[in-house]
Amino acid sequence: MKKLAASLILATLFTTAAHAEPKHPAWTRSSNVYEVNLRQFSQEGTLNAVTAQLPRLKAMGVDIVWLMPIHPIGKKNHKGTLGSYYAVQDYTAVNPDYGTLDDLRKLVKQAHALGMHVILDWVGNHTAWDNPWLEQHPDWFKKNDKGEIYSVTFKNEAGEMEEWTDVVGLDYSNKALWKGMTDAMAYWVKEAGIDGFRCDAAGLVPTEFWDQARAQLDKIKPVFMLAEWNTPELHEKAFDASYDWPLNALMIKIAKGQANANDLRALLNNPPKAFPRDAYRMQFTNNHDINSWQGADAELYGPAWGAMTVLSYTLPGIPLAYNGQESGLAKKLEFFEKDAIDWKNYPLEGFYTGLNALKKQNPALWNGTAGGALQLLDVGNEQVFAFKRQQGANHVRVIVNLSGQPQKYKLAGDPGPTVIKPWRWRIIVPD
């Protein structure tokens, strides 16, 4: 037996199930995702600076590089000094602060040469106030009762009203918009060779639009589509992956002592929404939204962070790492200002390298139906969360202490109970 927990201390989540469409690109089956916040990734804040780090990311085992929006940012009604990435001024241009189209092509070419793939963040729900579409196609935008284009206002997944004052909403009841937006997405696949999209606020755009866009993009090349949303219907035709927000929220509660291993078992046994098992659910401890608005890992998880990261890599799903986590990113990165990551000496890079390798080397941990279904294990202690995943002859058992105290547990076949330290884990892969 290889007990991998010790080597993973510094050295992969909830499966959903089978659907006929979309057909996932073969290269996604064992993949992980790494999110790049271009503005903060380096002091330069450029595409070339990301390209320079691709060999390091490859060595860490990164498969899919997600670039936050690369487009020029609107100036009108912008927030802060630099504005939001998600206030897109031009869908078919590169923000000159980040570089050029040729710089993006070089990044993608280098990633492909290393066996990696690149996806772009796509903002399909809204544009900046000074996007040329407002003058060229005012009928593509939502209007209030007075016939005026207005800032985006909507009810979020929590049922709360939100207003985004720096952007205006697109009106998908106008089918001419569908072609304009799909053509803009296709531009990047054709011109830069990118491999797919992470789609912002995907649930605010009609699913039928995404369905036809995916079909059009797949005619160019097989793409990977990640939805920032939590709705099963998005997986029917358009999206490979979606955010598992409920699991992330529960992990934060467990780390803060507001929930426990029983709550995790209950969520996994009775999820709030039924996803097909072949739908990839993206698992994460952090991302740009969480980091900037809720907090860094130390603040959210404290000593439980490692345990939660192990769960995000080993429970069914496609795992995400946010840039800087491999260096113990300890601050909220500013969203509208320059605030470069302090990379230190990448103290946790080995930890992520180990988790990426563990996932890659064990088909039981692969994504969707390529991986094994979740089998919860009873180890005689409700504070200890344990499960098994198996695919063919390969199986992996994971035991995690989801408490701040030492706990005893016993696996079937063990001669006696084993003590596991607070917030520690044990991963067992038979030879």
C-alpha cells in the first residue's frame, strides 16, 4: 500500500453523472484548471509574463490555463483606477496593457507545445457602457420602461438583487445578437487557437444561446466550456463543467466550525440539484471572486485549508487552483487596482504538484464518467470523512479528519484503530 498523505503535505469532488452531449474533449478527462489573473499575475501584468511561467506551471502539472478577460476595459462609469475585467469594451481586441494578439498567439502556441490548453474568460451577459455595440446595435441591449439602456440589475442565485453600475445588459431576445456574440467567440478560436471558454454569469444568458454557440465552436475545433453557474440544464448541450458553489460554501463552514463531516455526507448523498454524472463540477477552495470579496485561504480556512484542497482534488469533479495559491497567497487581491502577487519561493508548489500527479496517475480520480463514482466509507467516527473511488482495477481511498482535534478511525481490514491529527488526511492507493 502506498500511503500518499505524508508526501502530499507539501508535495484530487463530488461527481455528478452521464449525459450524451456535449462530448467532452478527450484531453479534459484527467485535467485540472489553473486560473490566471493577468493584472496581478506579475509586476508587468502582461501575456508575455504568463508565457514565461508556462514551463513552471507545466512542471506543477497544470493542464488547462484559464485567462481572465483579456479585452480592453471600458472607461465610462468604470470602477476604481483600472476598471473591471468584466466591463468589456471590445470583444475582438486585446487590452494593450496586456499585450497584443500576437502575444496571445505565442502564449497559446507555447502552451500547446507543452501539452497544455488555454481557455478565455468570456463575458456574454453584458458590456461596458462604451462598447461600440451600443452605437452600432442599440437594439441588442436591454432597456427600461422609458426605453433607456440601464446598468445590469438582476436577482442572483441567492435571491438577492444586484446592480453592476459599470456594465449594461445584452438583450438575447434579439437573435441578431446571437450571431454577433457567437462570431466574436469564434474569432478567438480561429485567430488565436484557444481551446474554449469560461463563461461569466452563464445562467443570465439563455441556455439556447450557449447550446448553439457550442455547436458552432465545435465545428472549428473541439472546445472545453466552463459555466460560472450552478444549473444542470447548462450541461445538456453547451457546457462541460460548472461551478460547485454549494460544496465550496460548505467547506468554508466546516473550516470555521459551523458545519461538520455529517453535513458533507448529507450534501453528497442529497445534493440540492441533480446533475448528470458526466457533468464536470468544478471544485475549488478559492478563485478570483472568492479571493477579492471573501478572503484568502488563511482567512477562510485557517488550518483546514490543506484538508479542503485535498477534497477538491479527490472528490468527483474537475479541480481548480487560483494563481498564487501555490505561494500561500495571503491577501485579497485588489479587483480594480494593480496589486501583484507576492510569489515568494512557491512554498506550496510541491503540494499542488503532488495532487495534480495523484489525479493524473489514477483513473479513479478522473473527471465525469471517466472517473470512479463516490463511495462513502464508515470508519466508526463521524468526525472523519472517508470515501473510495474506483475505476477498473484502480481505486483510491481518502480519509480526512474534518475537525480540529485528533480522531481515531478504523478502515475495514485494519488490525486496529488509527489516530489522525487535526485537519490531516490519508490517501491510499494500492500497488
